[in-house]
Amino acid sequence: MARNNKETLLNINLERYPELAPIFSGKDPTEIIQQLEFLPNMGEINKNALLFLDEIQAVPEAIAALRYFYEDKPEIPVICAGSLLEFVLSDHSFSMPVGRIQYLHMGSMTFTEFLDAVGEEKLASFIMHYTPDQKIGEIVHNRLSSLLRSYYYIGGMPEAIAVFADSHCSGLPLQADLEEKVYKTLFLDVGLMNAVCGLNWHIVSQMDDIKLINEGAIAEQFIGQHLQHLLADSPNRDLTYWLREGRSSNAELDFVIGIAGSIIPIEVKAGPTGKLKSLHQFMGQKKAPFAIRFDSSLPSVHQIKTVINIGKERKDVNYPLISLPLYLIERLEFIVEDYLEHHP
């Protein structure tokens, strides 16, 4: 950001300077700036500089002081980050600068950001400009599938991607019906998940040839973290899924999200095929215009006709199923809106 705006980046890690707390408590931006400029290797803090306060949770007084930077020094851009910031915000004893700060929830890098970082800008652009009427060639599909496996192993943490790039790589709202006691967890990042599971690159790179016990969980993690990215600016950021518990059988659908005012059920499969029993149950009981399945196949649309059991009754179920390759997850919103426009 600083480079694009021809600004000097001034980075201060507040974990290293806890003694700055009383300075920020003064709430006078001019005095705060004068003191900050005496830090080692610190340049002049002015309108041509971007002030980045890292690990701001270490000096909570700096959060309250942001209000006065906004009001008295609006010409100076200030960005803050904190790995434990949410804990401070949830239990703070200082005056919060309401209406003076824009909050951004940051997660791991997405698949297209990964592609950009490793020099695959053309493939990233292909995904971000994909339209449902566009044919995906075999070369493109195979390359994206191969790079997707790399992302499974490396994950989306910026430093891990940087190392890889430099060395090995050439009814809405849904939250209204939440049951707080019923939930499932996702990792922050698919690479971290595979590291915890002890999977190495040799195993992950052969996912096409060998069967992994948790390959379904890997695919679900990948889709889940990208759905979280898709919902980052939404008032309701929590991901939801559907669970039906019955005496004879349970049904569980991987994700259910709201897009363009419609409920969109999502099933995730690691391979090209898989049973859709839970999806059939959902579509037979809920009002959804169509369903989405992410798998390893090329895009397609099928009209599903089946019969389900609801209690002692049998019910005909008929719905469109849009199948998409996993790597198109970042294009989901556009694809859904396009389908709704052409199939009202």
C-alpha cells in the first residue's frame, strides 16, 4: 500500500516499546508524533508517510489515541494490526473511538493471492474473470488442480508462501436459527491443518494417486476458509452448516450461506464423485433455488431428480445442482448471482 501511494512505511512494533503507553495516554497526536520520531531508525511522520502500529494490543492506550489522530491529523494515514487484538477489544477499560476506526478482519491469503505471489498471475486472472459460460481447457484445469495441491500443503500464511515462492516454486439471516451447542471447527489455514496432521509434501502431492483418510477434510477446510474471506465484509461473518439429527439417520451439509438474498447450500467433495444424501435431504426440506457442489471435476449443471424419506413419507425432490472445481471458490458470488439472473 505504501509503495503504491509513494509513501514511506514507518513500522513500529509496540510489543518492543511498552514504555510508550503513557505517551499515547496523553491523547495529543502532535506530542505523540514528536516522541515516536525519536525511536531508533524512525523517519519523519508526516502526510508522505504511512504509520504502521504493529501488535497494538500490547499498548491498548494507542487504540484510544487513534480517535485523535483521525480528528487532529487526518492527513497522516495510520494502520494498526494485532495478533491478539480481539481479546483486548472484547475486554477493554479505555474509551473506544466509535465511528473513527474502520475494522478489517484479516485471514490467510486466498488461493488467487497465492497464485499471484508465486508468479501465476494469468491463472489468478482466469479464476477472477471466470464466467459460467466459459470453457475450462484441460491444461488450465490440470495446472490449477496441481497448484491447489501445493496450496493445501503450503497454506495461506504469507511467510510460508514467500519461502515457497523464493525456493521450491518455479432464510435469511441464517444466523437467526443458530444452535450454539452444535458447531464444528475450522483451522485458520489449510497448511496449518496439514502440518498438525503430519502430512508432508510427498503425500499431499500424490493426492490424485493415493487415498488420504482426511482428504475430504482438507477440501472442506479449503472451501471454509475461502467462504470466510468471501463473508469478511458481511455483518454476519459466521459460517453456518446444516445438521439434522434423527432416530434412524443423521444428515449434515457442509455449508449453508446467504448470497443475493438466497439460501445457498454447499456440499464439498475431494474427488470427482460422491454421495449427496444429505444435500437431497436439505433440498427436500428447505427452500433453496439450487445447490452448489465443489469437487475436482470441471464445471457442470445437472437437474437432480430423486426421492427422499421424511419420517414415514416419501417425497420427490427436484433441483438444479451446479458443480464447480474447488479452485473456483473465489468466484462463487458471481456465479450464484449470474445463475439467479438467468434463472429467476
